[in-house]
Amino acid sequence: MEQHFPFLFWAYNIIWFLICGYLLTLGFRQRRVEREVARLKRTLGMGGPA
Amino acid sequence: MLDASRFGLPVLTTVLAVITLYMTFFYAAREKVMGDVQRIFYFHAPAGLICFLAFFVTFVASIAYLVTRKKKWDIIGQASTEIGLVLTSIVLVTGPIWARPVWGTYWTWEARLTTTMILWLIYMGYMLVRRYTDDPDQQARFAAVIGVIGFLDVPIVYWSVSWWRGHHPLVLKVSGGEGLEPTMRATFMMGILTYLALYACLMSMRVPLGRAEEDLRWLRQRASEKTSRKVGS
């Protein structure tokens, strides 16, 4: 019976890659939105949306 | 002091992932025919089950949006679809990696694989349809319709193995067979729990981001109205 460790190795690494990639994307989007909201609030001279 | 509401779910998910990894590699018995490559199953199959849950949440949120037209349902539906797509991608990538040594091919147009690929394409459509119009209400309405109709594929994916008798193994019910060995079953259950925590954790991050994007859209609209008034006067 062959053990096929490279397949196991790549399967688990790809899972981490996909999850970490998605988490990073969420982080980037969150920071971009926060920056843009702060900039627009300054432009509009207001406290926040209703 | 650590904020429990902010760090609780990520910490829980990490702890569960470490336990599942330990159980996958050191606790679960080695499968007699496939050998160690079968251990992919403990992260592949639970991802498939929790992606069904994610698309069920999208289905419920889509119906709620179409009935109430409240933006919060669209935000929940969008968040759940995005996470469901990540989980379906895990299923679609790890499945072929398991299939290569076991079936001798990465991909075959077998019923479970084909219907899962269709599921992924449907929910990609849910995300992409929003780019075809600038009207936010229309975006949400179109997506919600796909969220409702697209869910019809979930039971088809689930029962495809029984209906079309493909190569894909039955996971939850083995008719006339012994089913999963106890250590394998425990590891599989822990995998489901881990993905459930991961789903909850990602939702707790993605839904507030959706709300923030909605605030941003509102602010942009206000800024654009202000600019138009200045130009007009």
C-alpha cells in the first residue's frame, strides 16, 4: 500500500492557503473601507451615517 | 484585557483546528485500502457539509430579503455565500488531490463532482451578478433570486451519489456496510465542529465588513450629492 504523502501534504497546505488568503482579503477590505469612510466623513464634515 | 466577543471565536476555531489536526494524523486509524491519503477526508467532507449550511443561510437570507427588502438580509446572504464559496473551493481542490492516487485521475465528470462544480458556479454567479448593475436594490434582488434558486442544487449534490451511483464514496450512510470506524467517526465529527466554528468566526468578521461597505456606499452617495449641489450653485 503506497502512502502518497505528497498528496496529503499538498491537500492540507492548500486548505491553509485558501483560508489564510480569504482572511487576508477580509483584512485588506476592512482597512480600505475604514480609510475611505474616515476620508468621506472628513469631506462631509459629519459624525457618521444615519 | 482581551475582548471575549472579538477573540472568542477565532481562539475557539484555532483550538478546534489543532485538535482536529492531531486527531487526523495521530488518532484516526489508517484506512486499509487507501492508506494515509484517506486522511484528506477529515477536512474535505466536513468542508462540504458546512458549505451546504452556508448556502442554506444564503437561501433563508435571500427569501427574507425578497419578503422584507431589508438590507441586513442581503448583507448576511452575501457574507454566507462568500464563505460558502471558500469552503466549496476547499472541497473542489482537495477532492481531486485525493482522487489522483485513489481513482488514478484528478477529475472525472462523475455526478457528485459535476454537481459540486455546478454549485460553485451558481454561487459565483450570485457574486458576479452584482457587477451588472449600479443600482444596489437591483443587485440585491438579482442575487437573492439566485440565492433561492441556486439552493435547489444542494440536495442534488447531497443525494447525487445515491441517485446516479457514481464512484464517490458515501460518507454519512453506508447501506449494508460497517460505516466509519469509531476513531475515524470521532475525527470526522471533530472536523465538522471545526468547520462550524470557522464558519461562525468568518461570519462574525464578514457581516460587519458588509455593514461598513453599506455605510461607505451611503457616504459616497452623500458626497456625490454635495458635489452636484456645489456645481449647480
